[in-house]
Amino acid sequence: MSAVSVQSGTAGVPDGAGGPQPVGASFERMPFGRAHVLIALALFMAFVIESWEQLALVYVSADLGEAFALDAGRIGWVLSAVALGMIPGALVWGPVADRIGRRAVCLWSLGSYGVVALASAFSPNFTTLMITRVLSGMALAGIYTVTFPYFLELLPVRLRGRAAVYLSIGWPIGVLAAVGVTQALSGMGWHVVAVASALAALWVFAIRAWVPESPYWLAARGRHAEARAVLRKLGAEVPEGTRFTVVEPERAGNPLALLRGRLLRITLLMLIVNFAFNWGYWGLQTWLPTLLMEKGLSMSGSLGFVALSALFMIPGYVSASYLTGRFGRKKVFLPYVTAAAVSGVLFAYSGSLTQLYAANFALSFFSLGAWGVWNTWNGEFYPTALRATGYSWATAAQLISTSVAPSAVGYLLARATGFSSTVLFITAFLVVALVVAVPLPETEGRDLE
């Protein structure tokens, strides 16, 4: 990758007392203020919506199957349709975000998702439902891809890891919302659940009001006056006329740049970790109610189990947030994934309901704590002009796993493989993620490029 420092000025802005400086320098002394709280709230709720959309229909799948006379295989396709649409969507939206900005992608993505998701609620047949679900996934992929790198580019360096891990708590909150609301509305039919999902897109107005464009991206585009204005809004002291330096490849948003020079190795390792780690989580999460029913729990008991598991994710995130600020990304991620894999083995061989609960809660605690660290770490590998593009590849790898894992696990269940063997198969992917993550570089305390 050929890189240059961009120091271009902005028309009408004097090159005054500020002089050239890295954008990241302004974040080293930046306080955490009210503007950051509003940004965190806006993007946190966006992540809740993303979690909700991927899970809401899972918990009304029986009604969905009855409405369209679907067998288990076709229900699985409906549940995977959003993830299928998000794969090409992520690969498109990521480079677009590096070229037109993070904020614009968030607004267009969430707004268009709401329109298509609303249309899906009125699908007259299976084919239409599949098409609209895939399209809603393509739309949602933009904000899903950009949320974490966008947030990282607005945070003080010293709090970047901790705050970004807290953002990840939006996932279990979305799970809890999906369980609670779908149970409350399930008697009214899957259509009502789908409409509720679409209406969540109205949150786009909060993002528009509270979240400014990334100053890293603005500086990379030579828009220094706007970058200074955003930095001041975030609490940084930036002298008038300051120009910013950023490390830029030859072309912003160029996917091929991810496969050149020092980034090639990082990209390959990152893709494997995302695929394997997501399989280890999603393969279990999608079929957890079914697996628990094999152990004798009722459907309502299984959903209660899922809700309690989601609650145990939250202290996992909180502990990981605290530890990553003290010890760094790698020294927290690796032990947490190890503990998650051990918990998965214990879950597979649980001989009683008590053991089942204890093992799964430990699995939830450690796997989601590790996810919080990974969401942050994964967003810090690339320079500004490729950050969203790199994250889009990471997202695509996760989503391919999300799409394939339910069908693969469903195939095993259909062949009566058994509870223990199925869970061990899923857990093996956590071990793969652990081994492949070892060579990745530590990023704690470093300025973003």
C-alpha cells in the first residue's frame, strides 16, 4: 500500500497558528463530555436495532411457518434472509462510507431499511417475503458496518476501548427486546412484529441530530475547517487555522488496498477470526431454543433461558470493558475466548438443568465479553481511508457465517446428531478463532491512523 500524508488546506481558511498535526493528537487530551454521551446513546440504540432485526422473527418462527405453510428448511431461509442481504450490502456500504462519509451512510442505510422492512410485513407469499427480507438486510448493512468504526473515530484515545465495548451491550439489549416484544405481540401475528421492527428505523432522526461526521474522515477529505468544528464540539482545543495530517492510501475505499503490504496478513487473519468466532456464537444462538427443548424445556422455558443468557452477557461486556482499558485488547480477548470454549464443552456435557444453566451463562459471559473487545480491536487495524472498508469485509465474513451456521446446525439436528455432538461442533469454531487471533497486533492506547 502506498501511503502519503495529506496536509491540504481548505479554501478561505488561513494556515494560522495551528500548523499541521495528526488528527489523533486532538483526541489524546480530549475530555469525555455531553456530546460523547449523546453520540454513544444514538449509536448504542442503532446497535440494539441491528440485534433486534436479526433475531425478532426467530421467536415467532412458528407463526411465520404456519402463515406460509413452511417446513423447517424454508423457515431457516427466512431467518437467514436478512444476513444474506447484508453480505453484499456490507461490501458495498463500507467503501461508500470511506468515500462519502460515515454519517451519510448511517442516515441513508437506516432510513431505507425502515421502508423495506415495513414492506416485508405485508408480503403475500414466501417469495415476496424472502425478497423483501434480503433487501432489508442490504439496507441495514450500512449502519451495521459503520457503527463501530464511526464510534471509534469520535472517542478520546484513553476511553476508546472501554466505551466501544459498552456500545456492544446494545446486542443483548436487542436480544432482550426481541424476546420481550415478540412474546407480547406474538398473539397478534408475525406481521405486527415485523412492523415494530420497521418503526425502529425512526431512530435515524436521533442519529442525524446527535452524531457529527468523523473528524478523521473530514480531515482525510481536506475539509479541515469542518474537522476543527467537530473536534471543538467534542471538547478538544484546536487553534484556528490548524491543518491535519492523516495516513492515506492511494485511493479511499479501495478494497484491493486491504490485500497489499502489511495489511494483507492482518486482513486474512481478521477474516478467519470473524467467520469462526461468529459461527461459535451464532450457530448456538439460532438453535438454542430447539436444543434446550431437546433437554426437556418447554418453548416458554427455553425463551426464558435465552433471556437470562442475554442478561449474563451484560456483566461480560462490563468486565471486558474494564480489563481492556488496563491490559489491552489481546490480553483480554484471548483468555475470554478460551473460557468461552471451555464453557461450551461443559454445556455440551451438562447432566442436569443446573449444570446446563451454569455452563451456558458462563458461555454467554465470556463469549460476549470477547465480542465487545473484538468489535473494538477489529476497528483499529486499518487507516481512516480503509477503516470502513476493512470493517465491511469483517462484517461480510461474520454474515456469511451467520447465514451458513443455522443451516449447517439444522442439518445436524435433522440427522439426529444429538445435543452434545452438535454443541461440540459449534464450540470447535471458538478454538479456531482463538488460535488465529494470536498473531494480530495490539492496538490499545494507539492513535487511529
